[in-house]
Amino acid sequence: MISTTRTPGAATGGLPLNGLLALATAAFITILTEALPAGLLPGISAGLGVPESAAGQLVTVYAVGSLVAAIPLTVLTRGLNRRPLLLTALAGFLIANTITALSGSYALTLVARFIAGVSAGLLWALAAGYAARLAPAPLKGRAIAIAMAGTPLALSLGVPGGTFLGSLIGWRACFGLISGLCVVLIVWIMAALPDFSGEAAGERKPLKGVLMLPGVRAVLLVVLGFVVAHNLLYTYIAPFLQALNMAEQADRVLLVFGITSLAGIAVVGALIDHWLRTLTLASILLFAVAAVLLAVAAGMPSLVYGAIALWGLAFGGAATLFQTASAKAAGPAADLAQSMLVTVWNTAIAGGGLIGGLLLEAAGVDAFAPALLLLLACAFGVTLASTHGFPRRPSPR
């Protein structure tokens, strides 16, 4: 695959920060669009005249859009230039958030949220590969880390900030502001990002061929185990904290999680190009230690906060680790591999919620830690066994 313009980072040996920060802002918008309704449910419920349970489906429909669209859209657009596709995804967010801001119809808002989810599926399939192609070979992992920094920023600062802002100016104005940010970002990307060509017809591997590349399946299995474990706990953090008599501290707990997630992505970004395998194993182990601490933390709030900090540190750089591993394993077929990763990630989100709900109903929150440890043990074992998805030796400096 050949760039249609010169790659700034590859040409100079450094990182094209302007372009990478534009991609990070795209990730920020994607996560903010996805998660903000959860913080604005009462207002959305009242504004659309539906129960909060129905308003909550705005998040579900978004996830469904990403899940069903990522692979088909990536397959259909493999031969197209990358920048127009990225701009199309952002235009989808602009349209969806504008409709959400203006619509008085629940049905129309659901359609808008589905469009946003489809746009997210396309954007996530493009982002990591785009970032990697912007950078020289020794810095590809760091470039992906910078591009993905918008994700923890949105979770730790964007969503709480948007929720607070919504209480001041209303939920519709919040989605309107995201639309305005989309316009700014579209102009920024047109100015800052070079275009890249898609795959030539003779270079395109079929979906099954990409899945059979050494290391790709291992990365997807690790993603499945890790993200199911994460969402099992994250989705039901409120009842979990309630069982520890800490329900009123949920906002502070999530703030600690968000801050340490930022630290996690900073550590991963600094070391990933040489220590991908070690960092992945360390992230899984940190999450496992956090699960053990949470299992024995009843009556010890300081231990709970310590465990949450370890969990955030483990999760913060996870997306970057998995996307980098997938991109390196797939090589020229990275975009299609990323679309598989997006699909597995969204499946894991749904699976974590489903498994967590079943465990909560059947055995209560005491069942969470054993389930987390089982899932993480499987992820650790697959990482340890896969020398293609997670190479044994660090890359040469």
C-alpha cells in the first residue's frame, strides 16, 4: 500500500503530532458520542418522553451499529483512499449528533444513534492503521498510543464533564457541541493528515485469509477474554460498590479509574514499541491482582481504591496494546484485522454485560472475582503461548 502523499513521520524520522492528535480527537468524539447518554439519561428520558430504561437503549443501538458494520464496511472499502473514509465517518457523527440534538422523536433518535454506531465501526477500523502509517517503523506503537489517547480522556474527563455541562445547558446542547467539534475536526484532518491509498485488488486477502494469519486469532481471543472481564465489572460497578457499602463513592471510584487509565496509556505509549508482549502480560496480571484485592476488600475502602487504581492502570493501555498487536500480525491487511477487533470488542462488551447480569442474579457480586480470574487466566495463557501475536523479544532499538 502506497501513500498518495508523503508521510510526515516516515519522512522525518519523528512523529507527526498534529495528525496523531487529530486522530486522538476523533477517538475522543467517538467515545464521547457512545457513552454520554449514560450520564444524561434523566434529561434524555424527559426530553423524548420515554422511560429511562428506553433512553438507555440509545447506548445499546450505538453498539449494535458498530458491531454489524465494522467488518462489512471495511471489506467493501478496502480499495478506497483512507482520508475520504475517515472524513465520511466523521460526517456520520456530525449528522447523528445533530439529529440527536434536535430530534423530538425517540424513533428518529434511535436511527441517529445507529448511524453513529456505524460511523464508529468504520472509524475504529481505520484509526490504528492510519496512525501506524503516519509513523516510521520503530515508532508505530507509540503513534497508535497517541491516536488512542482520546479514549481514556473521553472516559475520564469528557463524559463526566459532559454530564456536568448537561446539567447547566441541557442534554441537547451537549450533543450540539459535539457536532461543532466534528466540524472543527473535519477541517483539521483535511489540513493535517495525508491521504493513503487503499489496498490494490491483487493485494487483498479474503476475510478468512486474514483470520488465518499467524497471531491474528490469538490477539482476538485475548481481546475477548480481557474485555469481557472488564465489562463484567465495569457494567455492574454500582451494585458491586453497594455490596461494599461504598455506593455513594461511585463517582470518586470512577474518577480514580479514569486517572489511572490515563497513566496506563502513558506507560504503554512510552514502551510499546519494544515491550509489547511484556506490557500485555503485565496488564492482564495487574487486572487479576485487582480482582483478588476487590474480592477481599470488604470494609477496607483504601484497598478498594488501590484495586481500582490497578484496574485502571491495566485497562488504560489495553486498546493500544491489542490494536498494535493486531496491526503487526496482519501487516498490509491491518484495516480488516482492526475491523475484526472492533467486532470482537463490541461482542465482548455485550458478553460482559450478559454474564455479569447472570452472575449477579444467580450468586451476587461474590461471583465476580472468580469469573474475572478465569477469563484473565485464559487471556494470559493465550498471550503466553502466542509468539506471533505477541512476539517474545522486544523490537531492536
